Amino acid sequence: QVQLVESGGGLVQAGGSLRLSCAASGSRFSADAMGWYRQAPGKQRELVADITSGGMINYADSVKGRFTISRGNAKNTVYLQMNSLKPEDTAVYYCKAVFTRGPVEKVVAYDYWGQGTQVTVSS
């Protein structure tokens, strides 16, 4: 069973920085994609950034130019460098890993989630 563990959340003042880390264990395969999502109180979970095994990166418009996602040298690790943090970035941040199996015409995707790490930005 694949398990994801996040770390690096915390309390920071507006304008500060945090670096989130995520490591997925339990699979001998490399994840096809890994990413970060966040959920603020009373809001739906939303994509922050993701990166494919081929290096394609996607960012939410709200974090472009401030956040940077990267994959680590160790298999199935991903990081999120968050700079110029704003109070509206306050949320629980979740790591997600996607593994695909099967032939191209019948590929099946399996999503795995971490337990989440709290990021709080004070004004």
C-alpha cells in the first residue's frame, strides 16, 4: 500500500517562506505525477501545483511566481517552495501521487493522498 507523508508546514508571517516536503513509500514504481493541493476552511480542495514524471508543471494562477514545485532525487519525493506567502494561502496542504497501470488503451490511474500539513500565514 502506498503511503504519503508530508512535512514542513507551520506558522509564518505574511511575506515569509515555507518549504513543504512529501515522500511516497510502498511502491517499486515511480509515480507518474505528484502534486500539492490545499483546502481552506469552508472551501473545496484545490490544486496548487503538480509535476509529471516527464517534468511538465502546472500551477494555480494564485501561486504563479511565488511557489515552485520540484521532484527530489529520491524516488517519489516532491517539494513545494512557497515564497511571498499571503494570509489567503492559509490552508491544509495535501500531497498527491498518481500511479498508472495497464496498456495505453486501458490505463488505470490510482491516486494516493497524504494526511495533510497545516500552513498558517498571519497578517
